[in-house]
Amino acid sequence: MKEVRFPAEWEPQSFIQFTFPHKNSDWAYMYDEVVNCFVNIIEATAGFEPVLVVCHSISEVSAFFRNNTKYPIYYVEIESNDTWARDHGAITVFKDGEPELLDFTFNGWGQKFEAGLDNCISEKMAGGVLSPNKVKSFDFVLEGGAIESDGNGTLLTTSECLLSEFRNPTYTKEEIESFLMEVFGLRKVLWLDHGFLAGDDTDSHIDTLARVCSKNTLAYVKCDNESDEHFEALKLMEEQLKSFSNADGELYNLVALPWPDACYDDMGMRIPATYANFLIVNGGVLVPVYNVPQDQEALEVIQRIFPDRKVVGLNCRPLIDQHGSLHCITMQYPAGVNIIQ
């Protein structure tokens, strides 16, 4: 039997995938604003490593970029419903040291949104854009934002998401854990049972709440405001995190991330601002900021977690209007997966 390993995000990467917004989507009402946001994030990412942009029109989308980035930006024309590459992108594992692309079913976060086009993106990319040029497909609903790996056999996830009745309703918790252990070559699955963000459509994706930053370090969102609707749930989450240990039996060093001032959309609904939704890239960490007073503190905290990486804050206020943030619009591919030019 081949040895399977699910790499951590901080390991060397080949490129980052984005899926670009278009006017025939939920972004239509703020298209110019979100395009500017995507361009800034993509160009910042290309300062650290290559980028692959899935888009509806190469000629139209490539014209938005200034073409002066350190690393190249590649484009592939594939139809999409939306922009959340973290959740429809292929997930890479290594089998006996060789990369394998896994294509899980994406059903719009438990059938909340139309996702038929997004669900086909990874298969189409592997068919002509990526090497390896095949994906292993699964009739199992799983989004990349729902799981965090330390590269050493430990996976962190949330019960609310993976046990959602509209994802894999015929599976028990034990069956889901067994499936994850086999597919990702795991030794331990940590189930986080508490924590949420108002306005989140994902049923509490782990990458909005807690992140694995090293083999024994977790960063997590912490709310100190007792009058905030999140206070009790996040306090319970913190207590559970204190009890967690990795597959080697080591307790985690927990680092609390600042709690941003509440952000609201034009309808007065609270939207899910979180500093946990950062992206680790080669030599850097890209951090979402929201034009609130806690932004600078968040950058400083994350810099202390990653002292050897350049930390860059990027305005993601437009993204949370559609209930996601920086990590949600990206998918990293580890070294060994290549773009076919």
C-alpha cells in the first residue's frame, strides 16, 4: 500500500489558483469593486510565487493586470458559478512522494447555492492545464476550507461543517473520520465542536476560526466582548482547543487573533470578518484586513507566528460582502504540481 501524506500549507508551493469573478454571478452588483480587490490580491500573491487564474475570458481578465509582477500570472478559460477556489479547487496529497490531485464533490456548501460549473473546474484543469493531468474524483462532499493539515498526520476540522445533513447525509461521524484517515493518510482527526461567524455560509469552515501554523501551533479567533453574539461559542471553542494534541501527543501553543470590529453589509446584516483567513505562500503570509482598528494588531500577531516570512495585509472588505475572505478565494498547489504551458 502506498504511503499517503497531506502536506501543510506552509510547505513549498508551486502556484496559487484563483477563480476570477464575472458579471453573471452574485458579484454583479459590485463587480468593479471586487475586480479591483482580486487584482490587488493576485498581484500581491505573484510577488511570492506563480499564479493561475481560472476565468470566463482570458482577453478580458488579463487586461486588468499590469504584468509587472515578480512571478508570472497564467490564465485558463473555464466557466464558473463563483470565485471560491478554496472550496472547488483540487486538494493535493502525496503518495509515496508523488503528487496526486483529489477532486471532491462541491455542492455549494450543502446545496445553498448553484455550483455545477464550479464542481467541474478541477477536472477540466487537470485535463489540460496541470501536471499530473488527472484527478482522482470522489462522490463525497468536501471543501478545502473545511480542513487544516499539519503535514504530519493531524487534521483539524469542525463538526458543524463535516456533519452537515446536506453534505454527506448517509455517513456517520465515524465513517467520515475513517474516510478522511484513509484518503489523507492521517493518524488523528481533531473535531472542533464550537465556534461560528455570523454571516458565514459554510457551516463554520475551520479556516475562518482556527489555523494550523506549525506542527504544534494553532492560531484562533478570540472574542473578549461579552456582549458580542459570538462570545460564548468562541469561549467554548478556545477551551476545546486547549485540550487538543497533535498525532504525536503534543499540546498546542495557542495564539489568539484579534477580534475585528463588527462589519455590516448595505442591508445591515453582519458579515464574517476574520483574521484567521490568511494565506501562507512561499516566503510570506497574506493577511485579510477590513479597514478596522484591529488590522495592525492582527498583522503584528501573525508576524510573530511567522517570524521568517513577510507578512502583507490586503484589503478584503469587498470579499466579506459575499461572506468569504482571502483564504477562501485561493488554493495552493504544493511543489511537484506544475502548470502545463
